[in-house]
Amino acid sequence: MMLEEVSYRFLVKFDYKNLDMDNVILYSKLATLPDELKSEVADFIDFLLNKKDKRNTSVARPKFGSAKGMFKVNPDFDEPLEDFKDYMN
């Protein structure tokens, strides 16, 4: 990966509206790194952004009553079991 491509990938995601001292410090540190380390930093930033995106996805929860009609309960479900008749008296 070339230096220009790494720099471009970083700058595309760089938020200029919220430019503060921390961002300037990070960018100046990035500028001092050798090309191969800049590539690793860019990959790590992509990893962190993907990780953040995955956390934002919510799991679809089933709606109440969505399994209606899928199960049938026998009419004698609440009746005492034959095996426990000796203990019931």
C-alpha cells in the first residue's frame, strides 16, 4: 500500500468539524510513522470502525404471540400424573 493511499484512507474518515487538539496530536504522530506502520494503523482504524458498526446493530427480537398455533397443549395438561397418585392421597 502506498503512502498516499494510506493517508487518503485516514483523511476520508477524519472529522474536520470536530477538529480538536487530540486529533491534531494523533495526525502528527501518524505523519512521523514509516509507511509500513501507517498501513497497519489504517487497518487498525478500519477494524475499530467495523467493530463499532457491529455493536450498533440490534438483534431482532421475536414479537409476542409470533409462535401462536405452533404448539398444542393437551386438554389434560393440568391433571395429576399417574406416577404421583401414590403421593397425592
